[in-house]
Amino acid sequence: MSSLDLKMDGPTGHTLTDKTFRLLRDFLQPDTALTLESTAQSILDLLPEKDPQSTEVWSFGETCIELAEQIPYHHPSQLKLAALLESLGQSTKLGQTDTSKGTNMGQYVRYQRLGESLRDSLTGPDAENPSKYINFHAFAANLHERRIFPTNPTWAIWAQREAHETRREGQGSFHDVYVSAAAQWILLYGQSFFKQVLFPGDVSSDDLRLWNPGPLYDGKAYLSLQRWHFWRDGFNAVASDEKEEEKGFGQECKMVAAKAAEMMDSLEKNMTF
């Protein structure tokens, strides 16, 4: 596997950011001598004690996102970075018990600052570097698969909605990007995602508002087998060029879409009885 040319945009002027960047840059190389355990400990040594809301923790999360956007979605270092964050998340430096009144009171919450940074980074594709959008979604899907955040299908639904339920006429290669990004949630998070199709748990009115479908899907705002089939058919249409509006996709996008559709069929076939 090829080495990674990872960079930070401009001088950070922040000692902790520089140190964590160098650690992560070296750890994420395929031929690194650094172990996951030693890298995790080196990063924890840089973070303040029991202050998961600190600027230092926020800065670390921002660095992870910036690097993840540079790692190709299919590169094993995407998995390596998610595994590192899973290991780090066991530390009280990155999590705390929720003491606020409400449904989460008493629960252990980790990576709140990283979650905030991810939401802030969830924007449309960059015209100058659209691959960053796909890589970002691969990173987010891997984090959800490793239970960095509580089980919730919202991000996966949003990605499918952008790819399959929203009109993209005249957007050219951006449609490739949305489809490829949505495919990451199937290929990297698919089994967990489909379990939530079979049993979504308690669904609130807020959930249904967030899951509101796009204009091309006339079903309910629910994570259902019907909606799963709609998305699968969308991937199949991209892979086969069977619809006029689906023509013009690049070969890499068609390949990824075909894998996603095949995965969706396989999950349904083997997880329903």
C-alpha cells in the first residue's frame, strides 16, 4: 500500500496541533514502526486531565478530520485512524459522565468535541478537491461502525438522501461524489445500518424530522425496508446506466455503487429469515 502525503493547511502556530499532527502522520503510514498502543499513549500524554471539553481536545479532533479527508476512502489507514480513536475513547481525557438533567443523565459521553467538529465539517463537496467529501464520509462511517458515537442511523440516512433522494441534474461530477460518499455508509457501516432497518428502536419526532426524505422518495420519513430498496435501486441504476438521468457517471463511482448494491442485497438476504 502506498505511503500517504499528509499535510496540515498552513502553519498551525499551536504546539499541541503540531505534535499530534506529526504523531498521526507517522502512525498512519503503512510502513510505520509505531504501534497503536504507543501512539495512543503519546497522544494522551499531550491532553489535559479529565477535561474533554478543552481546546486541546477540540484541536486534536480537528487534526484528525483534516487528515482523514486526505486519506483515500479505500486506504487501510482509514481503518487504522478509527481504531486509534476507539482506543483513545476509553480515557477520561476524552469522555465524561453526563450530569445534566435529561434522557442522557448518568450516561458516559465521549468525543463530544469531535462530534461537534464533524457536524461543522458536514458540508457539500469542495469543487477543487471533491475526493475530500468521500474520504470524510468513510471516516465518519468507520467511527460509527466502531461505536465511537451511540448507535444512530441519521448520518447514514443523510448520505443516502443526498445521493438518491435529491435532484442532481446539471451538477456533473458532484453526483459521482454524493453516490460514492453514500456507498461508504453501506460498505463500512452496512451491517449495523441494516440492523437498524430491522429494529430502529425508539424513534422520536425529532428523529423523523431529521430523516425527512428528499423530493425523489415518496415514502415516509422512516428507516424502512422500502427505503432501503429505494437506495439499493439507486446504486444499481448508477452501476448499470439504466436510467437516462443516471448516465455519465465515472467508472470508479459505478464500481463503488455496484459494490454497495451487492452488499445491500447480501445483507438483506442473510439477515432476514
